[in-house]
Amino acid sequence: MILCIGTMADQTFCHTVRALMSKNMKCDILDIGLLFLSGDIHLSFHDIDASFCINHLKYDFSNYKGMYARLVDISAQASSPALQKRASSFYQALRKFLSHIDIPVLNPPIGDQSNFTKLYHSVAIASANNWLMPRSCLTNNAETATAFIEKCNGVIYKGCSSVKTWARKLAPEDLERIELITKCPVLFQELVTGPDVRIHVVGEEAFAEKILSSSVDYRTIKGNQYESIDIPPIIKEGCLNLVKETATPFLGIDFKIEQNSNEWYFLEANNLPCYQGYDVRSGYKISSAITNWLKRNKYKRYGKDKNLSCVPA
Amino acid sequence: MVLILARKDDFTANMLKDHFKNLNIPCVLSNQMNKFQFGLTADCYGETWLSLQYGENTISSIINRGMATDEDTFNNSETTAAWWSVMASFKGPVINRPSRLGFLPFVESNVITKQLNYLQPARIVYSNTAAELAFEDDPLLTCNIHSAYNNKYLGHLVADSCLNDDEAYKFTGFNLDNTHSFLIAGDDHYCLSHPEGITSPEFEPVLTDIKTELQKYNANFYYLVLEDTEQGYCLTHTSPFPSYELYKHIADQVEHSLYKYLLS
């Protein structure tokens, strides 16, 4: 039995739960929204045990052999400061516990956090794997930005944190408001013209798809073309290493392929990838790999065997 | 110039700033990015160049005390992310340098415990209900309470502790008689229960091992609570956010250790 922890308001979480159940995997679902709103939590680190209770339904950790966790901090959406504090405290406790336990978790919430800060994230991962990355400049200084822009053959700009922003191609009129960056830093990157690639890695399996789009940021439009693509050995090796190094069994890793040189440029690795579209187009290969990973129980941590169920309190 | 990256109301950061000012060391305490000018560039091989200016002054070393804020705004996220990249890429010395593992080097005690084969702490429970039940069977244990929300120490668990079930707390049980607290400051360490901060020789090898582990996480201003039991050592608590109150009796030494590190 697997415990699935996430929120049913999250389409990716629902997609994964449906996929697990369609493959006859027995699952209990712990909705963190309900847990934070009206549940109880008891996590014991010394004997590695836990129980959660929502509306008289008790989830006993000792009954589960694996976990699918898509733990998102939803506290910012709370309707009151008190609820925000409660949701945040539950979230913090849960992420520590899920990173400590002795059963396989896909994905443990504590590990590489650097995706929050995009430039350092790109630099750290690209240089560790001998990958190329787009030339970049993070600044709140208009002169520095202008100097960087002048050196590049086309520039895109976007936010530097994990908060979703769209990448946009810098247009001449943008330079007229460049002084605004003194109030909020901006990440500029040299434009890499060519298709995007998303690689999903589950354990030791990698699934890649090429995305051809008329937009700089393919997420902003419909009508993109998607094709499967072979992954060059240096890229595949690095992706598999990244999963091992970060002890994060499931990653979505983004690249751009420069259309003239055919060189791959690393953009970012995401440990909470929204992968359902890629999964459907691949014939559910990614969710099958997730199911198989959870069945294999490979990543033992502290080593105790458990059984599971969801019983009324 | 030394940058102490901290909130204005961080008392410990303010005491550090006063110490540096008394020594005529240029120092600025701020986390307001718009008071600084910075540019961090990277080439396609991941090599980086950074400039960080406060007015006419170039920042030469940094003490990271975190960006803790309750504001959840876009600007706050972007600023935090920018400081993270800047400090992680900074070529000079940084106390508690951010890494891929976090903005502040939060190293859970159980992580070090596992690495060094120490005993698991006697009791660590996160709960929002009736946690005291977990401790009532062992009257020898003292139980500390921290907020799971912001990791703040809230006090000892007593019969009439005013806890409600509105949030989760961290309850840590330990035997007070066997427990010792230490502070890592730069390359030095201090025993906080000793009036002059001197560590007894029996703890030196343990602290050296723990310091080596913490260095992997760039953690060099760190509070540790160690329990010395008959069965072995047990790391009960760690924090990358030591408070001045913990070390005020040896503040000059601690502040000198931090400054010595910043000069290295």
C-alpha cells in the first residue's frame, strides 16, 4: 500500500494517483488541504512513526510501504493568518518527516532546494555536469544589464526565483524602462534559438521530448509540436547522476538545443514537475516508471519493514 | 565593508554590527536589495563574476542571518532568490553561505546523527495534539518546545504549557543533567555552559567531527545541543540562527572568531 500525499486541487497529483490506481496499486490519499484545515498530525522521529487524522479517518504510517509525495506549501493561500501559520507549521513538520523516514518516497521534500534561485541553480548543475548553459546576468543595475545585453546576440528576461514568470524576448522598447530593475532584480539570458527539450527522469529511466514552438516560452501558447528525441550520452549520464546526487527519484529537466550548433544548453531541473501532458503523449511511460519505482522499494533509508491501511480512528 | 544580511530587528545581528563599529570596521546591516547595486554574470560554462556595492563601498565579506519574513510577495521571492545566488557565488568569505540545500544551512540533527553514527535523540515529536503524552512516561526527560512554523524556541514543556492544537510544534526530549550546548563561530567553537567558553578535552574530538560535517553545508555560525549518554553521544538540537542571549557572556570572543573568519 502506498500513501499519496498532496492536494486534490493539483492536477499533477490527481494524474499520478489515477495512474497508480489504474495499475492496480493500492493507495490511500492524504489531502494536505484537508489535513491543514481540520486534521491532526503526530510525527515521531525517534521511533520513526506517524499518524494523521482527518475527520475521524486515521492514517497510520506503519502501514505504508512507500509514498508518493507532491508536497506543496499552500499556506500562502490560507484565508486567515492563523490558518496560514497552521498550514505552514504542518507543512514544515511533514517535509522534515518525509525526508527522514525509512520507506521509499517519490519525492522526498528536502534535498536540492536551489531551483528557488535560478541562476545559482543553473551554474551549480551545469558546471557539475560539464553542460553548457545560456550566458546569464542577474542584476538590479541598469548599466550592468545594458552592458550584458550589448554583448549578446538577442536576450530573454525572466524572474530569478521559482515563482512562475514567462520568459520574454527583450525588445528595444524594454530598454526604455530598464531603470525599473533597481526595484526588483531581473535575470537576463542570451537567447538560445532552437527547440526546447524536457527530460523526465524516474530512477534510472529517462524520457525526452522535443518541443517546437513559435514562442520564446512554449508554455504561453497552444499549437506547439512535440516529438520524442534521443538524448546525447553526456546529457543522459548527467541527468541520471543528478537524480542520484540529489536523492530525488523524479525530476523534470529542461534544455534548449541551439539550432545551428545542435548544442544542448541546460536551463533548470524541477523536483515537482507538471508532467501529465508529457505522460499522455508518451503513452503513460512516465507514470508507469513512477509506479514501478514505488513497487521496487529500492531507496531504503533506515530499514524497517511496514504494512499499511487506512482505518477509522 | 562587511555586510550583515539580516532583518533590522535581528538583535544578534545588531550586536554584531555594534561590535564591528566599535572596532572601526565598516559594516552595513540590511536585507534591502534596493540599497545595493549588484551584477552577477555567468558564462556558458558556469563561471561567474560578481560585483556587490553599497553606495561607494565594495562588500568584501558577508554574515548571512537569513531573510525571514512573513510577506509572501513576488518582490520578496525575487529578492530572496537574488540574495541566495549572490551569496552562494560570492568569492569572499561568507558566514553561513547559502548552498543548494537552502538559503540558511539548516542541518537537521538527525542528518548529522546518521553521518556520524550517533544515537538518535531520545525523543523528537512533531505534533499538534497531546504531545506531552509522549513524554509523561519518562519523568527524567526535559522537553523543549519549538515552533514548527518558524523554528523558534518556545520554552520547556510543563503541565500547564499554553499550547493549542492550531499549529504543529516540535517537542524534543533530553536529560538536562547530561546535556551541553556549544557554539560554532567561524573556525572556532565554544562551550556555552563554561563561563569562558572553554570546551573540555573529552568533547574536542566530537566537536571536530561535527564541525567537519557542518562545513559540508557551509554552516559556520551554529548552535548545537549535545547529550552525553552512557550509550554514546546524541545530537539533540542544531540551529543556524544562534541568538546573542546564548553567548553574551563570551560575546567578544565569539564576535572576534566571526571577524577572524571574515578576514580569512
